[in-house]
Amino acid sequence: MANHMIGWDIGGAHLKAACLNKEGKVLAVYQESCPLWQGLDTLEKALIAILARLPTQELNHAITMTGELVDLFADRAQGVHEIITLMQEVLAQPSFAVYAGLLGFVAANAIESKHIDAIASANWLASASYVAQQLEQGLFVDMGSTTTDILLLTNHQVDAIGYTDFQRLASSELVYTGLVRTAVMAVVQSVSFSGTEVGVMSEYFATMADVYRLTHELNEFHDQNETADGDAKTEQASAKRLARMIGCDLQDFTLQEWQELAYAIREQQLARIQAACQKQLQRVPDNMQTPLIGAGIGRFLVQEIAQRLGLGYIDFEDLFATPCEPTEMSIADCAPAVAVAYLAIEAKFC
């Protein structure tokens, strides 16, 4: 077996990677911006950037993906095939481990049409499966830049209702809202501000990164995307963008008042995620105290939800004996990449 396993989580907006040694210890995690809808060259560029930071020893690779969903591709099947083909070319390896959800791992050069649905957008199952190995019961909540996954864990198993994106959207196990990329207009239609309820414009004027920048909860390393207007990533610029959402200019109110608007928007996003969590918790017997396990860059909100519900909180990071090499990203920020590498080592797929 090679000295290291590299787990890749290939998203539509970011590429994440985790480097684990053969004993399963996480050595480092990485993230690069990868706006895949702009072309496969964005993925190639991100891959090359991360590969340049990896150890020079012989490496094994395991991948999971959600990037097949971007509108660069005609359908998911084309996306899966083209992403895997590019990975084979850039890694200079015809075969590596591809995570296919309930089917386990499939060699990249042995993928057939029957595997496509299982491979597409299965990264959530890798993360939840790892957590289920460590904990008997819990509600796993991974809030990233774009989406939030909410999975019930029962008897060391992932107790999922849905598996495809369609099924998971229907079951509320996938809530399409995130900490950075989500447009504000997708979170609120009206908001309480300056003593009145104000309608919110259905325009791409601001994102949730602007909201969390104003609440001072955004780690700037996590915001690798362009702003809605292409302007600066400062509090003043974020306030200006939020002001447009309600038909105002920056100077119409004070910065403190714009921060109050940000908190009002934050509350609506938090309430939506909390409601989805409560929907899953309704499936748990009343006498069972189910902790929330938080992952992703938005896990501080998961911790807040746990407090509101009177439940315990466990950080994904705490499920590992030792921390990895300090970088701008943490183990919990890159949960699917870490999990897919760990599961591949466990499955002896090399």
C-alpha cells in the first residue's frame, strides 16, 4: 500500500482534499476555488494547485463528487464520466477509488452506467458513514458554503430516508442553503428592519457571505468566491450589497443598523435549518437524547441549534484522536474528503 491516501471531494464551486497516512491519521486538508460551471479547466487548475502541496511519495486516491450537477454538463452521467476522465489524466492514474455510496468503492476504470446514480452526489454518505462508525446515535449536520446535509444516525448506521438529491430534498435531509454562496434572496422574502417588515428584492445583489461578514462570523479563508457585484470583501462593501436587497444605499442607515439586518437574515436561515433538524429528530423516541454532530464551515450554527434544542453537541473534529497540520482549513471543514479517504483505507482499496 502507498504511504498516503488522498481523499478528494469534487464540488461545483470548491475542490477539497485530505491527506491521510496508511494508519488513517489526517495529515493535512486543502481547499481550492473551483467554479466548475465555467469549464473543466477550473477543476484541472485546482487539482494541480493541491497536488503541488501534497507529499511526493507514491499516493493512492479516493474521490467523491457533487460537481456533476453543474450546468456545464448535459446530465449527471456526462458529469460523472468527464470528471473521472479528467482526474485520470491529471493524476496520471487510470484507476483509483471512486465512492459509489451504498455500492462501496468502484475502480475508476471499471465504472459502468449502473454505478452513475450511486456515484453522483454521494459525498454526504461518506461523511455520515464515518460518523456512524464512531457514534451509536446522533444527528449529523454538515453545513458548507452552499448546502446543508442532515442525517439521522441510529445503531451505528446512517438512517437515511433519501439517497438521490431529489429524494433528500423531499425528505429535508438536504437543505439547499449554505454559509457563503447562497444568495440572500434565496433565504428571505421579507425581513423585519427599522421597525417594519420589508420585502426583499429577488435580485442577486448579496450573498450569505455578506451576512456573516457583518455578524463577524465569517472566516475569510472560507470565502473563495467572487462577491455578487465583484466589489471588495469588507464590512462596508457587504453592507452596501445588503442595502440594495431592500432598495437602499449604504448611507441610508448606520453600519450598526446594517449589522442588525444581517442578524435578522441570519435568524431566518438558522430557523430553516433548525426546522429540518427537528423533522429528523421526530423520528427518534422521546426518551433518547440525540446529540448533534457538526461539520462544515457553518458548524457554529449547528452548535447554536443544539443549544436551542437542549441537546448535546459534538464537533466532527473531535472524532479524530489528533489534529492535522494547521492550515487555513480544518478537518471538519473538509469532512467528505477526510471521510472518503478513511473509508478507502478501511476498505483496503489500493
